[in-house]
Amino acid sequence: MTFKMTISTDNWRPDWWGVEKCFQRTRELGEKYVELTTATGFNLLEGLGFSPYVTVDGDPFIIRDLLEKYDLELVSIDCDYPIWSHHSIDVLEKTIVWGTQLGCRLYITTDSDQYPAGRTLEDWLRVIKYHFECVLPTAERRDAIIAVEPHGRLTTRPDTLMQIVTQNGSDRIGINFDTGNSFIAGQDPVAFLKQVKDRVVHMHIKDVSEALARTLRGEETGIASSEVYLGQGVNADNIKKCLDIMAATDREIPISPEAGGEKLIVPSIKWLREHIRGKGYTLVP
């Protein structure tokens, strides 16, 4: 089994770092593979160099040049916009067109905790199916994969998540499994992953602090990042078991540790690398 350690620029959002500083630090840590977080439009904080988010309405070759400067490879792009909204079509299409110019094939999206009133579950599944129908031709032309992350009302339920990613009948829709979101939503991440593992193409690895679990578990559908370093929280054993499950699938899986800020992401990468090596699993060099 092979894992690919993929470092998200979003880890440094609490530190107000721009994307180039995130790239530089990623290389200093000895890592090679990165995940970007993107948005449409233009953000003042990005323009001032204080945000790791990148606009897909800008020139992608600016990012290409930075990747080359720091000898990094772009593996995935987190371009979340609630998939129940028609705006998700535009966000996904723009991001796929932008990202494939950088060699990226994997695009992460999700739903949200709150849905507009007035529709049934079956209605929303039909709406989401239609939105993906609109995007799939773009993904097919560019050999792209869409990965749906458990982070909302429907996606944190294993049965509905599987329906969402299979109802279009396309192998271009998979899952970005998130160990922290599944836990905070009140699910058992290990049992959850066992039900969806065959569609998993990417993972976000989050731990959860004891205090957060005590106050928010079952009340929220996701967290932005871990508030403790990986291995320090109450979700650590689940993370280990989830990695074992994916190791048994004998596929290469990008894994992206998510912890809030420099002080947490550095020991998180170290803990994750040590655990994987200790188990005898392979990390892509």
C-alpha cells in the first residue's frame, strides 16, 4: 500500500500566510506534494499576501511558476462550494479548467450543514445529481476526478454519501474521506470508512481535541482543521485504523494532514509519517 503525503496550504490560514510562504515552508519541511484551496473572484487578503487561498479567475501560470520555484507537485485542489447550490457547477467547472493547466487531476467538494427549506432528501439528491451531470463533461475532457468530502448534512451519512457519488454512474466521482468531520458529526470514522472505502480517492486526516469532542460531537457536521496536532486528540486511534483500512485496498491514496497553524501542522506531519513508516506502509518519495 502506498500513501502520498499531500500538504494543504490551508493549514497556515490561522497564521495569515500567503501561498508562496506556504509553498516555501512545505519544501523546508521536506515535503513535495501539495493541496491548494481555491475560490472564484478576487479577495483583498489574497491580494495583500495574507491568505493561502488562490483565485481561479487569475493566471494559473503564476502558481505554476511558484510550484517550479519550490520543486513541488500539485496533487489536489479543495474547491468546496455546497453541491446543492447551482453555483457549485460554475465553481467546479472553472476550477477544473484552471487546475488542469497545472497538472492537477483531483478536485474536492462537499455540501453544507444547512440546506434551504422546502425540499425532501430525494429532491436534493436529484438536484445534486443534475449539478454533477453538468460538470462531468468538463471532468471527462480533462481526465479529472471529483472527490466529495463528508462535511455536511447529507455527506456525513455513509448511505447518502454513497448515493451521491454513485447515482451519476461515473467513476469520476469519488470520496475525499475526512477522519475529523466524520467523527465530529457523531459517526464512527472506522465504521463509516468501511462502508465507503471503495470510492475513496483522497483523505483529509484530522484529529479532534477532547474538549471539542465533548462539546460539539453530534452537533456539527465538520471542522476546518484539527485544534490539536495529529496523535494528540481523541481521534488518533480512529486515524490509525482508517489508514489500515485504506492500506488493505492496495491503492495509492493521497493523505492530507489538517491542523491549524504552524505549531500544529509540523508535529502532525511528523506523527503521521512516523506512524505510516512504523506500520511498514510506503510513502511516495
